[in-house]
Amino acid sequence: MHQYIERASGTVVTEQLLGDRMVRLLYDRVRENSTALFRLLTSQWSSAVLGAVNFDRPLLDSTAFAAQCGIDLSDCLEPPHHLTTARALFERKIRYETCRPMPEDPAAVVSPADARVLVGSLQQQSLVFLKDKFFSVDELLGKQEWLERFYDGDVALFRLTPDKYHYNHTPVAGRVTDHYDVGGSYHSCNPAAIVREVTPFSKNKRVVTIIDTDVEQGSQVGVVAMIEVVALMIGDIVQAYSRHGYDEPLGLQQGMFLEKGRPKSLYRPGSSTDILLFEPGRIRFCDDLLQNQHRCDVTSRFSQGFGRPLVETDIRVRSLLAAAAR
């Protein structure tokens, strides 16, 4: 069993993990008994095949399928009868300016996704040390030149489940100082897989965007790294930054200024992960997110795997994640 906390109400929710039996089989028996088969099943080819089988078949009743998955169709820009496959549902566009309101504070850092979040520190002596098991900073960033910026900084991990809205939005305002791809595998982001596979996010294919917010009209929270990580059944990460709605999407380029809260990229369907890295002392995470993680009345596979309470909070895109440190 795996549970998380619904942020708005504080309710403890038991998550129905899609494909849980398959993931547990893959990361227990297959991983231990056949290294070659395990590598094949976590490859780009296998991920694409699984994605096509699970997401491209026509739906007989998209409304019923959405209800079964817990998708709120009232948020969508398109009518339900236009969403004829699971892929179309999971790549849906929403009226984010009204149904995902954003704090007015220019220095606020907001969630980049509808996701389940863990927040913490890269300092080993901290109460919430989120490194070495989830990822290795050296491997994760893929470039040595950015390591010094984020050692002993702060980190937020966002786990997108297959039913979630799959657009990522910009968490801060600032200028792109670097943007690059890092090759890798397609490990699942199911909690059981994360606990069993050491530093999976450092091994998966990912896109890294470095944003300098200490510029004119920026969020003034230092340099921020946004890492978008593929997972099992994620075919691609499409960069699609739009200044107005979803109109005229652009690929990211060095020197481009990003407004906060705008669509930045799209995950092809499945489960996936966003990671935000912050420089030391530049932000403070919201108290409720920190407090939720230590609750002992919630059954979390992360708590079981890491030997201490470690509980996710369900958070909505563009909602408050952190504030600039004063």
C-alpha cells in the first residue's frame, strides 16, 4: 500500500498504483535474475512499445475512462468527444489561468506540475536529505560546471502519475543560461521501483534547464535547475514554451526569458518526474509540505524504503511551493 496527503483538505489518500504488479515483478525477479532482460525492458524501445499499446488504442467511452482514472474533464479546453484515446486524454490542455491560479507574489516559486511532491535538502546533516537514493547530483546534472551551484542546496521532487495533466510549467521567472539533454534509461517512477533501484533519476533520460532568476523581472531566488526525467512508457519530452495559453509553442534556447507559470514542456503519456534544484539559502519551502513529510499516520513506500517518515503531498501546478528566503 502507498498513501499520500491531499494538500487542500489534508486527507490521507491510498494511491491505486497502475501496473504495480508488473513493476514489482520487473524490479524484483527480472532485475535480480536477468540483467540483459532488465536492460531491454527499461530501454527506449520497450518504453515506446508499452506506451503505444497502453495509450494509442481508441476509447469506447472517454468520459467513463476519465472518471475511472480520476481525471476532471471540466478543466479541459477540448470537449470530451475530441479526446478519443488515452494519449489524447493524458496530453490534454486545460484552462490553467482559471483552474490553476498562481500566487501574485513575484518572488513566489510555484509547482511545475500536477504531481506528488517531496521537498528537502542536499545537505547530509539535514532532517530531510533527498540525495544518494533518489539521485546523484553529479550524474543528474550531467555537466560539472553546474555542480558547485547546487551542492548543499535545496531540492523538490515531483512524481507525475499517469492520470495527471502532463504539461510542465515554469516554476520561476528568469533567463535560460543553459539547456541540454542527458541520455539514459526509462526506469519506472513507481515508489516500489524507486526504492529498489539506487539513484534511478540519475540513470534515466532527462532534459536539464538552468534558469537565472537574479535578472530584471526575474523571481530573485538565484539560479534554479529544472530537470525533466522520462520514465517507463514516456516516449519523449517535448519543449513547448508558450507566453499566451498554448499558442505558438517554442523550443528553449539559451538567453530566452521565461515568464513564471507558463507551459514549458509536455511529457508523452505515462508516469514521469520533475526535479528542481536551488542554490543554498535562497528559498524556503512551504511549512505544510515539510510537516506532511514527517507524519507517522500515513503508509508510504518511501518511509518503508528509507527507514524514516517520508510522505508525499499532492500539489497542483502553479500553486505555491516556496518563497524567497528573507
